[in-house]
Amino acid sequence: MSDFKPTRLGVLTSGGDAQGMNAAVRSVVRTSIMRGLEVYAIMEGYQGMVEGGHLIRKMDWDSVGGILQKGGTLIGTARSDAFRTRDGRLIAAKNLLINGIDSLVVIGGDGSLTGANIFRQEWSSLLAELVQKGEISQAAADSQPHLLIVGMVGSIDNDMFGTDMTIGADTALHRITEAVDAIASTASSHQRTFVVKVMGRNCGYLAVMGALACGADWVLIPESPPDVDNWQDVMVERLKAGRKAGRRDSIVMLAEGARDREGKYIGSTDVQRVLEDRLGEEVRVTVLGHVQRGGAPSAFDRNLGTLMGYAAVEHILNTKPEFEPVVIGIRGNRITSAPLMYCVEQTHAVAEAIKEKDYETALGLRSPSYKEAFRTLRTFVRALPHAPEPGQRRLKIGVVNAGAPAPGMNTASRAAVRLGLDRGHLMYGIRNGFEGFAQEDIFEMQWMSVNGWSSMGGSELGTSRHVPKGSDLYALARTIEKYKFDGLLVIGGWSAYEAVYKLNQERANFPAFNLPMTLLPASINNNLPGADLSIGADTALNSITEAVDKIKDSAVAARRVFVVEVMGHHCGYLGMMSAMSTGAERAYIHEEGITLKDLVRDVEDLKRGFHSGKRLGLVIRSEFANEVYTTPFICSLFEEEGKGVFDVRQTILGHMQQGGQPSPFDRIMATRLADRCITYLIEHAIKNDAQSGFIGLHGGSIQFHNIEDFPRMVDLVNQRPKDQWWMELMPIAKVLSGAGPEIANNM
């Protein structure tokens, strides 16, 4: 094995741009500096590597300051015909050698990563040829015998094997949902049909997830064309049936690579023509195009790029040059790595299967969550549910929202109701949480009862934090017996979990509580056990990030420090993750606490930064971080100590974090979890098994936990899980903060 150690790293972005690339570049640069590497940005992708000179630039800490919230890629990207040739790669190798660059982080699509691997494989022969031509010395060639490669996928299409999400895909979904939500309101006003075309040449991810998030009525994708020859007739009949059932609008979504079973492309104008001819009404077409690539990245893409960039540098430092290059990816919410060329080959296999009209293989190569979403979508695009099977036992399932409102509650309720109805069961809505449950505020829900709920914030069923006790328990038992419920789906936060645990504990006294109950986590605080992510937390994080972006714009011109207070109670998830997504210098959270020593150090660090030319300071404080050192106290302290150096302002974001339309991530996850919850309830009710539990995405897979495990898995005093996976990210957030390398080293 070689004892070769990298010393100089180059980073480039190649191919199409994607939101979050800047976050990845920033992360690579700052992590490299903190780990003792010199780092160079290769401007304009592989073309910059070929041209060399001023296009290969040494970076310092401040070179990537202020780029986290910017779309596109500030180091540029270009398609390089020259690099596709050996002569071009020969020049590129010489330019890397001149600059002493011995490792590369490449951020791009499958073509960019394939090019990087070819370059690595040729490295030794390229150096030998340069020596032979007399363009470099043998000593120079011997000084850099290896080229280490690590890839990150930047692609809004989310079309790369080996990762659940690619950099840019989440932001593209934001653009799609924002557009379709707006289109749906005008379509409903005029009872009109819209055809929306999204990107995705060989991947229908954006179309499927966009349709799932927005409640579209029909979808066309490359991997799974309509399974009938007369798909136009089926689509038209389905849309007509939807109108007859009460829908005022129709949305058809198609990927740019959509085709029929014979491989013939289906264009938006083709769909428009069919619908106008057979529906007898005007049909509008919206081609979203490059708007899906533009604008500020979402909080998810900023943090994804940040974590991937950190992992890429760590891999460079901890691998051997003999090892094959890898792609950094994500599974669930854990950063992973996979062999680069295997991922590229599997990605190409999808395109090849589509070309060969082997659609079963093409869809089979997609991730399980993508296939699951597509199956669920096929239920949702129905105008009405399937009729119950003859002789089927029709279960009665209640749906209740409990705890504080969280964006995505309505999405989860909609999914649960429609999936339950489609499987032949009876669904009941329970208004105003367990308080309304005890008062028998209950109604039977139909398919159209939840129409339009996928994009709504708040809780249409109503919710409350009331935890039943005393006479409430008798009233609840009586209500369950009266309505003969077979199962109960509770969507909510901490008080919802306490309520279901209480009912479970009271089964000996109230036999009516012997029915399966399942909890779907919905809380912006992300403080629920067994769930790495709760419904609503992503929306809240985006709300914070967008607000702080505006604050930063106003603060730069005034030499100002902002102390921003975010929600979370005693859970610091929003505080820590928003600090990472906004580039804050410091995050104060309850888990770490605040000491006077911390505050003194931080104000001195801020003063030192402003004396060195800094124009903006940003501190995030979780609302219950400390009872004494409150947000006003910190502001007063910083204001007093920073006189003549900077001004200080406080911003308490408050309940705006709970409001607004749910993010695409929250809509999609709410739907996935609701599907599993309904399946769980049906399976257990049919077997007369009263086991109750809570569900969550944990370590990349969806898991159930028995409700009896609730007290064992939580810190009851602080109302948060004992195991908080995101705390592992605190060191990374500190390393990459806007504080500067010296300050970050002392955190």
C-alpha cells in the first residue's frame, strides 16, 4: 500500500448547474482548510482544467463567504469538448501538476463523474507522456504519482444510482410545487385543465414527486409509460370522472422524457391536443423549464451539499490511492459512499432499459421510495376509490390530529383517508384532537372530503394539545364503543404521543381502548422518538432559512449582528440545522447549554471578526436554550460590548415557523408514513391485534416501535428523544460556520 498523502485539493462543478452546488463548494473549501489542505477552485469545470492559468485559483476561508444562499455555481460550469479527448486530458494533467493538485472533488452528473474516472485511470500514462515530450521532469511526475477522485452528484433530476437525493432535486421540487400550487388556484377558479411539463429526460422523479406533493390528477414518466395502448382514452375518462366527483380543476404532469409503450415521446402539446378535443374545453400548458434550476437553494440542499462536501474531503484524507473512487450520497438522512463507476453503470442501465422498452427493469432500478411513491400516486389519481370487495370486512378507522399544528398534517390526513377508502374501509375524521374526540365531534369522510388538502398548512380537522385524563377517558371509551372504531390514526406531536400512551396504559380499566392505534410524527420541533424527522420540521427549517436570508441582506450594509431566536422547546434541531443552512457563527441550543464564558468568548470573536473587515454577524438561539441567558439578554450584552464595532438586533421568528404551505419534503414524507400507518392499522385490526405503536423514518428505513417503549426512548423532563442523531452533525456545523478558521477551531 502507498503512503501517499494528499496536500492540494481541487474542486470543480461540471455539467448542468444545480442549487446547492455552492454549499458543496463552500464545504469542500472550508473543510480542506481546517484539515490542513491547500484548496483550489477550478473555474468553468473541465474547461478550466484544460485552459489552466487564472482559471485555477487558490481559495481561502473568505473566498466562499456569502455563497451559501446563492443558486447556480459561483465557480462556473461548462461542457468541455476538449476534455473528452486524450489531448485535452493531457493538457489538464499538466495544469494540475503545475499547481500541485493531487486530488479532485468533482460535483456534477454521471457524465462528469465518468470523465473524472477516465482521467484518474489515465493519470500514470498521461504523466509518462508528458515526461517523454519533455514538458515535465521525471521528478515532477514522481512527486504526484496518484490522483484521488471523489464525486458528488449535482443534478435536479435525481437520476443517479447510489443516493436517495442528488444536490438540487429538493429545490427543484420547491419550484415545481410553488408553480403548481399557484396554477391550481387559477385552474380551480375557471374549472380548467392545465398540463405541466417538468424536467427529467430519463427519470420521472420530479414528475412523480411533484404530482404526489401537489395532488395532480395524472402523470406521465419515462420509466413506466401508460400500460394500455388507449392511454389517452383512460386519461380523459379519469379526468371527466374527477370533475363529475366534484373536482374544479385538473392537473396533468409529465416529465420531459415521457413516452408511450412503443417508445414514442409524448409532448405537452400532444396531451393538450387530446384533452381539448375530448374534454371540449380550453387546456393551458405550462413548461417550467429552467426555472426549476434557478433561485436560492432550499434548506435541505444547503445542508445536503454541506454534509456531502465535508464527507468528500474526509474520504480524500482517509482513503488509499489504490482504492476505487466513490460517490458521496445519502440514504435516509445518513451520508454514505458507493463505488463511482458502479453507480454510473447502474444509472446508464436505466437509460438503456428505457431505450430497449424494458420498462419493468427501468423502474426496478429506481430506489424503493421512488417505486413506493409511484404506486401510491396511482391510487391518488383515481377519481373515486375502488369499490369494496364482496364480503369484505369494512373496518372503521378514525383520524385525529393532536398537539401543536405542523405543516403536513393535512397532507397526511388526506393520504390516510384516500388510501383507507381505496382499500374498502370506512374513514372518520375527528375534529379538534382528543378534546373533540371526547365530545363526539366526528364525521364520516369521503374521497372528496380531503380534496385540495395536500398543499394546505395548518390542520383542517383541528388540533389541540389536550391530553385526556379523568372523565375524558370514560368519554373517549364511550365514543369508541358508540362508533365501533377498529383502529385509530393519530397525527401529531408530543402531547399526541402522551395521549396514546395514556390510553394504552388504561386498557385494563377501559376495554374499549383495546384497538390498534398508530402515531404519525408531526412536529416542527422534531422532538419525537423513533423518528429521525417529523412532519413539519423541514417546512419550519425552510421558513427560518428564508427569513434569515432576508435579514442577512439588510444587515450587510450596516455592520450588524443579528441574534435570531427559533422554536424547538428543549430540542435544538431547528437551531442547529438552521445555523448550518444559513452559515451562522454560533448556535445556542439547550442540549449544549450556554455559559457566561461562552458569551464572553463569542462577543470577543465577533469583535475580532469585525475589526478584520467582517460586515455581518449571525447567531441562532433555540428558544429554551437557557432560562437566564435569554435572547434580549444576549443582545444587550453584545450591544454593550460591541459599542463602536457593530450594532445588535434581535429577531424572534415566532409562530411563522408553524405556518405556511408544507414543503415538498414534508408532503412526500407525510404521504409515505400515512401509507404505512394505514397498512399497519388494517393488518392489526383484521387480526384483532390491539398492538399500538409509533412510526418514523429511522436510519434510512421506516420503522414501527411499540407504544410501551415510549418512556424508555425519551427524556420526559425535556420532552425529546434520548437518541438525537443530528447532534453528530454539531462538529461539522462548527467547522463550517461563518466564524473563520481560528474561531471555529476554538469552538
